[in-house]
Amino acid sequence: MRLHPSLCLLLLPLLFSLAACRPPAAPQQDNVIARVGQEVITPEAFASAAKSRGATTPEGQEKLLDEMVNDLRALELARQRGYERDPEIQRQLHAAMIAKVRESAGLGGEPSAADLPSEAALQDYYNKHQSDFSIPSRIHLAWVCVNLPASLSPAARQAKIARVQEVHARVLAQQPPAARTLKDIAQQYSEDQATRHSGGDLGWQLERDLSEERFPGLIKAAAPLQSPGEISPLVETSRTAFFVMLVERQPETIRPFQATRGEIIRRLQSGRTSAQEQRFEALLMQVPAEVHAEKLPSLPISAGAPDHLSGPRLPASPSQRGD
């Protein structure tokens, strides 16, 4: 009788547990360091464990042997209590087996040194994608701004413009330009409530984000400014009158290779993993499976039950079914 491959997968945990419970070929008595139930610790197994644990002294080896014996005692207790038939243990075994298959396909786990891209590959990627590692130009501005609502009479509007013109001239008179500040003047005259109490400070802005829609007139006013302390001409829009001062400007720069190295490794490995995932999926599709998705709507799955989303459950054990 041939078993369907999907049934074989479900039976694997049971086969594993039966194999574990099968009495092993009895080793020579002089080739056994300890025995617990059906399990033994051979000199070879102990030597391997001692080497990996660095147990080189007699005291360290005795301690290691006690730990290994107690582990076997715990395993024997687990078998006596039927834990190998516990659904959660079987699900964990399934997960470990699936992880092992993925690992054998080069997926999951930490990449080995052989999997890492070479320095030449990293440098080549950096040279070809420098625009990806650019730091956009930024500008730091401060301003004095008065509001010109539509409800103002022409005389009142002109009076407010004249006042900001006077303030503008006062700031221009400050020398040298690098020592200029709008702190006190903005607090006294600016009507932009978001910035007046911080001295009109608009903070750092990416120049590419200074759209005319968001900041009417601001781009045109700030574009010619190059040195800290430079003041723009007075700008008048339908709703405001303002001038800006350049606090600092940072041109576009390219991040150095060493600062981007880790990111480049992740990008290259991501592309490699994607290709491996595709090959792994093709491998999975070679395993026949019978699926009846049309039955899903009839399943009594209540909302908000995350337990149903934890993955496929194994068939109930005989003890659960009451066999």
C-alpha cells in the first residue's frame, strides 16, 4: 500500500517518536558510560559533548556527565507521561522539520561567510547606485511674517506692509550679516504663531519639500541666499508679507561607502533570498497535495481566535480521541 505524501508528512512525528522508543542495538557493556531506560551514553557521545563544552578537567567532566544523565532521566519521564503524543510537541516537531528543510534550501538562519558578497561586489553596487545613498540638500531658515487677511481694508493692509518693511530695513542694518538674529524681532513683530516664540525659526527643511503650494513665495525668497545671515527681499503674497534669513545651508552629499556597507549587504542578500524563495517554492510544488479550499467557508471559525491562525493542527492522538 502506497501512502499519500501529505499523509506521510503527518505521520512523521509519530514515526519519530516510535523510533525513539524502539530499543537500540545493545552496545557492549564496556562501551557504555551511563544508561537510563532505553538510552545510553557512549564514550564517543560523551567525548563529543565534552569537546564542545570544553570539559577538560575531571571535575568538569563529572559535572557534564551528571547533566547528560539528568537530561536522559527527564526524557524518560517525558516518554512515560506520553509527551511525545502531545499535539503541541508534535507541532513543534513539525516546525523544526520545516525549518530544517528551509535551512537545507539555503533559507533562514545566519548567512555563512561564503554567502556574504565580496568587497568588490559591494563596491561595485555602491558605485552604480550612489543616488540611493544621497543625503538631500537641506536649508535652515528663520522669518518674520505678518498676516494680510482679505478682510483688511486697503489702508490697513498697506500699514502692515509698511511696518514689516521697516523691520526688514532694521535687520538689514545689522552688521556683520553672520551675527544677525531674528529672535527678538520675530517675537515682537511676527504674526506666525507657530514660530514667533522660537525667534521665527522654521527649522531644517529638505529643499525638495519646499513646494510653492505649501510655502507660497518661500522658495523664490530663499533660493538666492548662500551665506548665513543673508536676508531675502520682502515678499508680498495675497495673504502674507514676510522676509526670510538663511541660518545654514547643507548641500546634497553622498554617504561614504563604509557608512552604507551594511545596507548594501542587506540589499544584495535580500535579492538572493528572493531567488532562493522562488526555487524553494518550486521545490515544494513538486510534492503532491490534495486541497479543498471550497470547504473553508463552512468551517466554524469564530472571529478573534488567534489559535486558529497558528498553523495546521495534527490529527488528534489516541488519548485525545478516547481510543
